[in-house]
Amino acid sequence: MPSNGAKQPLLPVDDALERILKGLAPSQVDESPLAAAVGRTLSRDIQSDLSLPPAPVSSMDGYAVRAEDCTGEKPQLTRVGESAAGHPWQGRLGAGEAVRIFTGAFIPANSDAVVLQEDVDASSESEGARITIHEPPHSGQFIRPAGLDVSAGDTILRKNSLLSARAISLAASAGLATLPVWRQPHIGILSTGDELVLPGETPAPGQIVSSNAIYLAAFVQASGGIPIDLGIARDRAGAMLDHVRKAPVPLDMIVTSGGASVGTHDHIVSDLQEAGSALNFWKIAMRPGKPLIHGMIDGVPLLGLPGNPVSTAVCATVFLGPAIARLSGHDYVPHQISAEITCELQPNDRRQDYLRAVLEYDVDGLPLVTPARKQDSSMVSIFANANALIIRPPFDPSIAAGDRVTVMPLAPLL
Amino acid sequence: MPSNGAKQPLLPVDDALERILKGLAPSQVDESPLAAAVGRTLSRDIQSDLSLPPAPVSSMDGYAVRAEDCTGEKPQLTRVGESAAGHPWQGRLGAGEAVRIFTGAFIPANSDAVVLQEDVDASSESEGARITIHEPPHSGQFIRPAGLDVSAGDTILRKNSLLSARAISLAASAGLATLPVWRQPHIGILSTGDELVLPGETPAPGQIVSSNAIYLAAFVQASGGIPIDLGIARDRAGAMLDHVRKAPVPLDMIVTSGGASVGTHDHIVSDLQEAGSALNFWKIAMRPGKPLIHGMIDGVPLLGLPGNPVSTAVCATVFLGPAIARLSGHDYVPHQISAEITCELQPNDRRQDYLRAVLEYDVDGLPLVTPARKQDSSMVSIFANANALIIRPPFDPSIAAGDRVTVMPLAPLL
């Protein structure tokens, strides 16, 4: 936004984030088949339909017995049946009787203990076999009581939690076939600028490839949103509104990138004003990625990122990722860790700095972080090879090698 | 596998993993559009088609000048044009001339420095304006040379690297429209056992819901593979082969779960022998998840996981995840960190233990890990709510609160 020479105070990153996130929430619910629900967010608490286990089961391979029958010198029992997972023994255990049993199988009625197969001598593996007990059991031994894991009606998964494969395993075990999840947000992605050509086209002198739209589509997808391509708006009044209003589906958010070229800034201003938007041009106290546009088009929130690819990516990480999380129904919690830095850093100025860095773990598993030697925000290759950002607050004093710094690991796909 | 009572030595986890991974590799290549390539793995090194920047560009908003013209007392220049991103100035700078320039714009021919707009007085924003220089520049000032980021022909992305959104941004900037990626592996998922019913069906007494197939489908998908549902093979000879041979696409690996019920074990043995397989029944020195089957069916590697859902999930994390990574083309590097434990642990026995745990970060960002109070391998709810596994080697001595332990964080979607 070169034409804006006016001085204005810099907005702290956290204030900008709070304003962007304000009011963002999902509204619509899908009922998803279990296997397709991985990565989605629950729209309500989930209760179990079943108890797990539904009845007492054996935790070992051995023999189900009555503990009271196993006292005295070398007690002997008679094998009267077999209970296996999927094939329970239907009878009721009588005095002096034992049932061969396997891990996970139902405990027969009137049995109260399992003896390990290693702790008996069995005359055969057939019914009628004589079972000699060497280690008398106590009542309840190697029995998992009904509901040990979950009781029917228990809340097993919480509203607004992200569904992992293991959460889905629990839902399946609990008798559910589908889960209610928040609908994935549709994020419109619009590039702006006369200088842009599509990937694969050869740029003429002065032109550059529109890499930001591709990056943002991949970022939105890997963040759980659905990217909607709104194309490239050229530098003329109304172009942006035209592209946004031709979106094939209702949008939950619009993200623009670009506006580095002269004139774009003014067109965005006039377009947003025409759409009746309360718009804000923020200069954020951060590096890279100072200018940011925030507003609404036809009631849909708009986030305007800088044109520089590295600034776009850092702003997407800091602002867009949390916004997609909110629109997807789960709370944004920044994943930041503390790591030892391997080199010194000069004092920081008034901007919060996001240094592209490589995070590694030493032989003891402790995190070590090394900032890239060049932090030029035009260098896409350095950002592509980073796996973390070192976050330095405004006016951070100088840092020595071995000091601890705050690090935001970059998700492997972001 | 209850019928196998024979004692055999326990196989160390690392040995089992090495044998499972041996020979696994991708073979086929897809040419993927950029935005769809996120999460895929490159099948070869990638070179840049372009230099970035393609020509010297300005790193600031200001005026492009010849440094030699800016000496003496308050040098004055004449504005002769404007260079913006996408709209380069086509001329050649003469003596005493300046060109208005913006960040990212091409430096005019014969210009060798940029003066910040803050460091001049301009009589107007029009051509012919008088530009008074307050801070004489040095040659090269605020100019990014051609190829600063990348030179045409440079290797920008490495074979077998996982493609992040930022790697795709780099590829787009470098002029590429598609990327060669390894084909995603097709992983056949087969449940075995008479006791299983499909999710959503009400289990009869003795039956349980087949949660493992759902879990494995979600796990495979979140790991970058394509799950292929092979159904439930009942406990009869030939059932397993029938299901595998009806797979709708060629498979890269088969994963089975179950076999806890009596008879399944024998049927798997006879089926694998009929398919001419060299099969192995391993007892692994790990907890949970001791029994594991490894073999081939019709030339396709088979991994047979235990039937217990928690054992299945831990074995999937330890063995299947790395196998999918190998089949997808990227090397498996276990992500393990060191964390402070918040409670004491008793000495470990001869099995490598994988304790379900919650990993948190304290106010300084340092990792703290707390094992679940109950480690019963039948408890799916505990695994679903864990976000990490504490790995204890065989014969690990007792541990005190505050000691450091090795932790494998669970990926958010796994």
C-alpha cells in the first residue's frame, strides 16, 4: 500500500487477532459417517450408547472358576465349556466346574475369577478335562467389570473437540455410526494485482507468478477449511466485488492477497465502501507482514493479507489459521514452545518479530532452534525450508546463544 | 491368538519395525496440480524454472537513483517516471534523474540505489517533480539483486520431501504448475472375527462393534494413504483370502485386525499358507500389542494387528504409520521428545512400554507429561483422551517425579 504515507500507531498482534476472531463461529452441522469425520470438529457433547465392556470379561487366557472352589490342596475342577470373544458360554457355573476362557470373552454366570492357563494343569483341551489349580485365585481376579472403560450415557467426547482417529475409534466402540460435526468453512481466496500471472504461465518483464492464491488454497485445505478460488482481480474499480459476488457457494470468509501494486489499495477501499463495509487498514506491530486489511463484504468477513509471499504466509499462520479454527468450531490455542537458541540476536525494535527458523531436537530430545541467516521477507525459499517461527516481542533485549526463546512450530503441512 | 501356548523369545520393537519396513517403497508417480499436492511426497528433486527475483527489485518505497548523482549539498533530481510491481518503468535512467519506485518493483536500467521516501522532499507526486535528497545513498542500497532468493536451475525442493503449503508457494513462485509426487498407497483394511458387528448395529450378547476398521481407515487417511475397506472376514478357512482378492484396486499393503476369537488364528495361518506366504507370528517385546502377524498375500505385504482396540492403535502408531510413510516415499523419522514426568513410575519389565499420557507445556513452554492413571489396554476412552505415549525401554529402572522421559507426541489427527 505505497500510497498510504500517513503515520499511524502500530496495532499489537494480539489486539489484531482478537478483533479478527471476534464473532467468528460455525453455525451449520453435518452428520458425518465415522471414518469421514477425522479432522472435523464435534458440534455437541457425545454420550455413549453402550457400556464398555457390556458385561464382565476376562483380561487373560485361562479358566473361569468360582474362587471358593479353589481352596485346599491341589483343587481339581472339571471343564464344562468354552467362552471366547463372539462365542460366549451360555450356562451357569456350578460347584467344581471351570470354563475355558480367552481374553475379551464374557465371564460365565456364577463365576467370579479367572485362573491363568500357565497356573493350571489340564488333562486335555476338551470338555470333561480335569483342571488342577496351582495358584488359587482371589475373587475378581483377571476380570474386567462391566463399564470399566465407559458406561452407557457417559459423555465420551466433548463439543468443539477436533476428531482424531482414536476419538473415532472410541465413538465406534460406543455404538455410534455417525457424528455431528460443524460444517467446514468455505474460504474465498482472491488475488489482486495487474502484475500477477497464473502458475505455469511465463511472466513477462515486471510480472510475477500468483503464488499466494496457491499457497492459501493449500493452507486452507490443510487447516480444515474448503478453499474457493475467486481468481485474480485486476487493478480496476469494482473488480474485487465482481469476483467475490461470483463465488459459486456462500462464503464464510474472504481472504485477499496482493495490493502491492499502485492503485490496488484505492480500488479495494472504494470496493469495500461500495459494499457498505466498515473497513480497517491496520499497520500491525509485526515483521514481516505489517499492512493488513480487515472488513466485511456483503456481511462476509474479509482479511486482506500483504502481497509479499512470505508476509502472506506469516500473516496466514498468525491470523488466518486461528480464524479457520474458530469458523470450524474449535478454539484456537497457539502451540508455542520454549527452545534453546543456537546463536545470538540483536535487540528487537517496536515490532513483534517472526523469525524463520529450523527447530531440531538434540540427543536428549530437547528443542534447539536456529534462525535462518537471512530474514529478508522476499525470500520464499527460506520460509519453505523453515519449520518454525521464533517469536520475539517488541523491544526484546539482545539474546545470547543458549538463551531460551519462544517458538511456534509450523505444522508439517502448513 | 489363544491357541498358541508355545514359549518363544520376544522380538524387540526396533527389530520388528526394521523387518516390516524392509523393501517398502513407492513405485508410481502422479503429476499433481500444485494446490492438490499438499501432503504428498516429491518423487524427484525439483529445479526452479525462474530466478527470484528475475531482475533487481526495490526492497522499499522511495526513489530509484544513481548514487553518483546524490553527492554534495542537498542534491536535487528530477522525477521522470514510476516503477511499480507489474508496471515497470521501461526507460534508462539519465544523469540527475529519479524514478518513483515501490517495494517489489524492477529497478530501472542504469539506476544503482533506492532512496527512502522518508529521506527526500518531493515537490509533487507527478512527473517532473523536484526531488531533494536528505540522505545520500550508497550504491546498491535497498536493492534486492536478481536471484537473491533463487536462481533458475537451482534445486529448490528435495526428492522424498513432504509438501507443505509453503513448499507449494515456493514451487509456484519458481514457475511450476504441477509437481511429480509419489502415488498414495492403497491400504486394504480387513477385520476378522465372528464377534464383530458393523458400527451402528446393536451387538448381541458376546458381540462387539468393529471399531478397529473405522479407526484404521481414519488413521490411514490422516497418514496420507488411501484406505480400502475389505469388510469383515468371518472365522472360516478361506474367508480372509476371499475378502483380500475381492479388493477393488491393487493394494500396496493389507492390514488386518482381530483374531482374538478362537479359530481365527488357525484360519489366518492356513489362508496365508495357501497364498504361498512366508508368514511370521511375532510376539513383540512391547506393551500393549504383543502379538503381530507379518507376511505376504499374493505378493502384497500383510500386517496383522491385535484385536484389542488400544493394542491395534498403539501398533498402528508404532508400525503402520512408518510403513505408510515409506510407501508414500518419505523416510520415517520418529518424532520423540524429552519431557519432565509429573509422577513416579515403577521399574519396567522386559517389554518396551507405551504409556498413554497427556503432554502439556508449562508457562515457560517446557513439556510436562502425565501418564493416565489406568493403563488397562482394554480402555479405549483413555487412549482417545491421550495426546502422547511415554516410551519406556525394557528394564527401565524406577522413575521419580521430575525425571525426564522419552515421549512420542500423537499427531492431532491420529
